[in-house]
Amino acid sequence: MQRWVLDREDGSVSSGTDQCQLSPRATEILAFMIGNSGTVLPRNKILAEVWQGLHVSPDLVREYIFEIRKALGDSASEPQFIETVGRRGYRLIGPVTLKPAGAASKTAGYTLRPDRLSRAAQMSGVRYCTSKDGTSIAHAVSGEGYPLLFAGSWMTHLVMDWESPAYGDYVAHLSGRFRVIRYDQRGNGLSQWANTDIVFDRLVDDMECVIDTYGHDQVAILGMSQGASVAIAYAQRHPDRVSHLILNGGYARGRRMRGNARDIEESDALIGLIRTCWGNDNPAVRQTLTTLFMPDATKEQMQWFNDFQKLCGPSENIADFRSVFDEVDVVGMLPKTTVPTLVLHSSEDAVSPLTEGKLLASQIPGAAFVELDSPNHLLFESEKEFGKMLKMIEEFAGP
């Protein structure tokens, strides 16, 4: 039997010949089980230890146990490492130990670039605020300078985003220029998953909660993808609190609101697949989304994003997000937007067509529009247009 060692600092588990990465919550669950090896741990006890008072569904534990088992090559039916004790909980029965603190770490694979924060540092920086309806919203800050808020979207994760093959490049580079404020929307990432009301106005409430927490007189807002519509709606509520809007790959009309019957059919099909297949070990439905978001990605980058999507939320939440944003329509708000606005859009974007970016720019008074030569929804650091895009954001929103 293989013997595994968990490095709690970077979330890697290694047997000497094999190595895998765990998400931050899975890392903490496995560390807790190692400290209580041989003891049956009820799901509620694991929740209390790892989520520390945050009200989330006990079903989350099952999802992360599945992730740990997959990393260890374990089976629920014939367990060698983690045993399910019927109606009681889970027990660590196999040889898994913690790497001593301060020991040298060697992490294989695509993730954990050395110029980015360790997972332990990232986790320690996550804080929580409470939205208007009592929902717990996770948020974090990195970098120094003028405050730049990243609008929450439907698949983010405050810790894992640093390692994302696309989104992480935005976080890392802009944190070197701005005080970047990020948050996970309700039902998503490290924010509250269970008992959440996923409707558009509540998503705007969540942005308001985070901005109020930091207390800045004004912030610049970067609204990427679905986050663009939320940013526009917040700017309507509080124009005095927003100094600049940057809308990257955004849209004012969801897929179902563009007058195209085929778009509606595709929306119905994708939402149905998410509800029934999202958590499956077969990544087919997640691969569909990955291909839309980043058709130019390498095989390793696509695999990372396929795995990442499962960590962002349960199927019902992800499907609800998709439904909300497919039906969003803030076109009527655009002519009333008084905040200085920069619209950036990839030329071959398959998630949000270029025409939607042009609609934003044409309807928002005085908005500047820049077309980026890329097939990807969000640009990779390796693309020639990435540096140009960063420079435009810095010059536009910098003090």
C-alpha cells in the first residue's frame, strides 16, 4: 500500500512516486483527519473544524471527501485510506501523515507558481462580511495602491483563483499596481453555499456589502464576464462610490435576451446538463464550458479548469447562476451610466459575442472601446495582447 504525505502549506499529497494537489478545504479536512486518525469523525464535526462557524451544507463534506479519495486513488466501496462509517461519518484508516513544518516542498504540475502567495497565506487573508439577507460573503485583498474591486462572477474561488491559468494572471499582475479587492459571490467559492437566494439584486447586494466593508470613498470596478452586469447595476445604485468601470468580456443582455431562438435552446440544454451532470467524475459538461472560456488553452490548462469548476459550488447553485445570467438585461441602465467606462472585448469571444461588447460601449455615454485580438474569453499572460490590456487598465483607472 502506498504511504502518502500531506504538505499542508501548499496542499500537495505525495507518495514519493505520485503527487496530486488538493483544494484548500480538502487540505484542511485531510489534515484534521490525520490528527484524528482511526477516529470516526461526523460530518458536523468536520464542518465545525474546517468552516469554523460558517453555515454551509453538510453535503460539502462528501464532495471534499470525494476529492481526497480521488487524489489518494482510494475507493468508497473498497477503502484503503478513508472509510465511510454508515450514518456516523468518516474515518482515516490508511497511512497518511503530515509533512513536518518547514520541510522542503517540491510541487509538480501546472499550479503553484513561485511568484504567487502560498495557499496558507491566501487562506489566512480570507475574511467574511454579511450581505443584506444574512448571507456570508468571503472576500480578500492583495497589493497596495488605488482600490480596484473585481466584481464577483459565477465560478471564482478566492484561493484557487491565484493558480488559475487565466484569471490568476489578472490577479497577480493587477495586485502589483492596485489594492485588489476580490470576493466570491453567494453560493460560490468560499462564500456561503447553502440556503442562498441566487437572484440578480442579491448579487448586487453582495458587491455593496464588500465595498462598504473596506470603507473607501471610491473604488474602480473591474467587471469581467457576468460580473460586468452586476458592476453596472451597482454603479446605478451608487455612482458616487465608483470612480471607473472596466468591463472585460462583459454583456448587458444574457443569452436568452438577445432575440435568438438558438441561444435559448442552448441555454436550456446547458442548464439541464449542469443540474444533472455537474458533480460527475466524467468532466464532459465542464469541458464544454472550458472550451467556451479558453479554446486556446493547453491540455494541462483545460484539465486544471475542468477540475477547478467542481470546487466552485454544487450543481444547483451553478445552474441557478447560469439561469440568472442568461436572463439578465441591464440595457436600460446603460444610457444612465455616468461613470467613466472602458470596455475591453476579445475579438472571437465564444462566451460573450463581440457585438455585446460593442453594445456596452455604444450605449454607455463616453465609453471607450478596445477590441483585443484573442479567441479566449479572458486573456492568457502569454498572449501578445495581455500586456496591452494591462497597460490600458492601469492608465485608465490609476490615480
